[in-house]
Amino acid sequence: MHCRTASDEEEHLSLHNAVEEAVHLTWNNNYERAKEILSRHKENHPRFSLEFANVFLVQTLMNSTNETREVLLDQLKEADALASRAKHGDSMFRVGEVAGNNENLRFISKSQRQKRKKEFERRRKAAQKAGEPFDDAWKLECDVIYAEALFMRAVGQLMMNAYFRGGINLRKAWGLYYKLIQQVEADTDDRIPEELKMCIKYGTGTFYTFLAFVPSTVMKVLSVVGFVADRELGERYLVEVFESDGIRSPFAALVLCTFYLFLPTGLGKVEETLVKAKRILDKMNERYDANTYFYGYSNFYHRKRGEIEQALETIEKAEANAERVGLVPTLVRYLRADTLFMDLRFEEAKQRYTSVIEHLSVTKQSFAYTGQVVLSLAACCVMLGDDNTAVSWLKKVGSMYNPKSKNDANSPKFASRVLNNNQLLPLCGVYMLYINRDLAHMNVNQAERVLMELQRVTTGKDMSSPEAMYMHTLFVAVIQKGCGRTDEAEEGMKKIFASEKSIPRDSMVLPYAYYEMGELEFRRGRIEEAKGLFTKGQSIPGDGNETLMNRYRIALKQLKQKTNEG
């Protein structure tokens, strides 16, 4: 690559400045104006095509349906196809000249593309032989666009349980990013334009971070091509991109908030992670006051701190901002209902969940969390004393959940367990709080309220079956643990372990109990005891909850690191 001149940098910035306004409009919920800007060149320019797909991505994340994900996959495929066709052609950095280009990249034949590639390589080798500079910045731009579009397609496919296609594309994307980041690291003369470096670091950082969420089967596919997970490096790249304030800054902010708020911290310090999240959320909410996502993520931040009032305020603002521009934010409405449920406002939560179900029944959309919504609605009915209606909703989970969504995979399993063992029914409400991780983050007063509610709905009920009895014991122990009463928590866990043989192996009780006790022992400084508990708990299949398996994997990795350090 030749040394950059001032005119080169200006030419490259012409492209990224042209899309910068659209990016900022997108994150401030002004989607129509953003699409208007990008649609001018999206049919024939790979960068505009990718950013147009990103507008749709941001706009539709808040409804999380199969239908919108399929459309997004098609748009991303168009972007990577344009990048492939354009990379050996003339530079398209000067956006003003694109409109005058009558050549349609969509209709370039394979033979024409091969001819262009040969000509490109001929010019490159000739320049190299003559010792002259050769400008391949446009090819690099196209390679970055292709890698990002392919990576996002892979993520979408994995989210829809298409593990084979997603795994193959993910492996291919990693090969591309590995080469790209090596070019950045080797660029000691600062030849690559800064904005393009940030795009490469965004993709690589997102890749490293996202891989912390995927199943071990996908990791095995990637290990074949030499991928080694590095969360710390991924985080550093993303923080750098976030602080650059370029076109990928808000995207990096969203990935970082996902990393800080949703990735299991294992044995890490939650407060330190939340401080990092708050810095980003404060900046983005100030920068994009009309946004939905960062206010939505602020909801999770406050829930993890047990600050329910603030959690409700931020999710209400997120919903209002979306509705102001004519959107129906299904996911945000669901999260608002969850927050009301966390505050034990069951009647209000029930109304909100019902509204989501009614909306989906009208639109016929396949929401990523439909089964979870139905479970939550049934849980509200239980807490309100309407067991018959609760059972009727549980019977519908199997037909209403989203089989293409990895987020909804466990919904029918739990519903089936309750229907097969009616003694589990009174535990549905606290089960939802536990699975949503709200139970672990409540302040003492709120936790005491939950304990009283649990006692209220189980008093006088038959809880004699081992699974019901010890699921109840687990929930009480978790509440005690969250309140700092570790002796009481340990006593409950030991009761579970003493009756281990009577508890079904496919129940959630044992793997969760071993995890909770392992974490408790770690906090006490008893590393070997914690390792033994985690190792045993990980070997119990339980209900197959993927999030719990990730928590085990992360915790054991952290224990190994701590042992090596010590």
C-alpha cells in the first residue's frame, strides 16, 4: 500500500463523511432520513449498501422477529456481493462521482470480475517491480465491507438456530478479519486511513466479544482455523472504536454494553463491569437523546443494580422514543413488562404481556421471545391466584414459542415440566425472576418482598415431590445468598445435595445449585472447593440451559487463570 497523502485522506474521508450523517440519524431514531441519504447509492456502492442494511438492523432490533431477520440477511448478502464485485474496479471513494457511473455492479459477469482481478494483480506487480507506490485502499475498503456483512449474516443465522450455515460463515469471516487486523498491526507507517482502521477493529473486537456467547459446538468449528478467544483484546479494540467517535462508534458502544450487561461475568466483579457500562450509556444517551437502544440498555443497568424506579424510567423513555417515530417496539414493551414483574406489580405486568401477545397475534410475526412472554404471562396469573388461567397459557407455550430463536429454546421445556408436575406451578413467578437474573440483583428490601411472595403462593400447596421441594429450596437459598446471609444459603444448598439422588437429572435444580454454591465458595476464597463444585455441576445436563453452560465455562476458565496466577 502506498504512503498516504493529504489528498488521499481527503478522498477516503469523502466516502465515510457521506455516511456519517446517516449513521448518527439512525441511532437517534431518524430512520427515514437516514435511508433517504443512503438509498441514493446503495444499489451500486458497497459502503452505502452495507450502511443501508445497518439502518434496517438498528430499526428492527427492537421487534426481534424472524421476518425482519430474514430481510436483514438478504440486505447483508447484497452488500457483500457488491463488495466482491467492486474491489478490483475503480475507486469509489469520491461519492460525488458515483452517481455519474453508469456501470451497474449487480450485472457484472464472473468472467468480467476475473478479468478485473487479473488486471488489478498485473498493475500491483508492475508497481512493486518498479518500486512505485500502489494504491489498494479501495480494495481494502471492500474487503472490510465484505467481512462485516458476512460476519453479521453469520450472527443472524446463529441467532435463528441455523448453526451449520452460521458456523461456516463465521469461520470464513474470522479468516478475513484475521488478515485485516494483521494489516492494521503491521501498519507502522500509518498508511491505512484511520476510519478504516476503526472499522477493522470494530469487526475484530465484535468477533472476539460475540464468540463469548456462542455454543461450544461453534467454537470447535472456529478452532479448526486457529481462532483463540480473547475477550480482553476484543474489549480494548471496541473501547478504542467507541472513543474515536467515528461511524462505528455507536455500534461499538452497543456491543460493549451487550458485553458488560449480558455476558455472564462468572466470578468477575459485577460492579466494575457496571461502571464501564454506565460511562458508555451516559455518553450515548446524551449524544442521542431520541434513541431507543441505549435507554433500553440503561434499563438493564439499573435492574442489575436493583434500582427498579430508574429501570422503569429508562425503559419508558426508550418506548416513547420509538413510538414517537411510528415504530412498535415489541422487544422494549416486553422488557417494560419484565421490569414491572421485577417490581412485583403483577397485574400491570400481566396487562403488558397480554398486549404483546395480542400484537403478535394480529401481525403474525415470529417474535424471538414469544415463549418467554407466554411463560411470564402464566407466572403473573399464578402470582395473582388464577392457577387455571396460568395452566391454560402454559399449554400454549409449545405451539407459540419460536423454534428458530435460540433465546426461546428453553420455554417449552419448562412449560412441559410444570404441566407434568403441577406442584411446580406455584414456583413459576420466582422461576421467571431467577432465569431473567433479576433475583440475583435485587436489593435486600426487594429480595425480602420476593421471599414473602414466594411464601404466600406456596403456603398450603403440596410441594412434596423432590423437584418441587428442592426447586423451592434453591430459590430461597439464592435469595438468602443475595442478601448476604451465606450460612442460610449454604444450609439450603446442602439440603439439595443431600437428596441429590431423588432429584431428576434433567431438572434445572442440581446444575444451578452447584453453580450457586461454587460461586459462594469462590467468594469465600475456597478455590479448590469452588472448582470441584463447578466441575461436577457442569457435568449434569439439567434442562440444557445454554446461558448456564456459558456461565460454567467462563467460571472454570477464570478459576484456571487464578490458579495459574497464584
